[in-house]
Amino acid sequence: MAGIVRFGISIDGKLLERFDEFIEKKGYVSRSEAVRDLIRNALIEESVGEDREVFGTITIVFDHHQKELEDKLTDLEHQHLNNIISSLHVHIDHHHCMETIVVKGKASEIRELADRIISQKGVKHGKLVVTGIEP
């Protein structure tokens, strides 16, 4: 594996035991692969504050009886057509729906869109999850 660098770390024994349990639970074949994934995840999460291209999902649970909420959500989505790839609407029960919106664009644009959607009155819970290709 060209470009691979070996390095050592110091770690508390109990923390290492917990990490090994995590590795086994997740099905990693080695500590190295688990550490690489943790580093990649940290770098991608850090990139959310940057103006680089990201992909992700905005998932919300909302009360569909909230007056004008669905119209407001639709208007927001139409205002950001260049960022929205697709959406999925699921009926949870008589009062609640879940919507997952697949997004792409500059991290700052995606964060702003997610904040606007999640902050709407009637949205009970919302979460933005982003990913990208590490630079």
C-alpha cells in the first residue's frame, strides 16, 4: 500500500478495551481501519463550515396538521432547486409525517437550508447529515 504511514498512539487501557469492543461490534477487521474511518468522519464533519461541495440528507418529522407548514416546506424546497436532488415523504400516523430531502451543494448553503427547514413551526425534530469526498 503506497503512501501508508505507520504511527503510534498512547491510549488509556480501559479506553482501548472499549474501542476494541466498538471495533468488534461494527465488524472492522483491524484497529487501523477503524481509526481511518474515525479520522475521515471527523474531517468530513469539520468541512461543514467550509464552502466545499457536500452531499447529505435533511430529515424532519412534522405535524401535517400545522397550518400552512407543508406549503412553507414546499416553497423552501422550490427556492433551493439547485441544492435538492430528491425527497421522500412518509406518513407516520394520522398527525405526523417524515420527510427526507437529499441535498448537494456548498456546505454553507446546505446548512442554511437545513436550518430554515428545521426551524419551521410544526417541525418536531430535524437533522442534517452530510458527507463528502475527502479532499
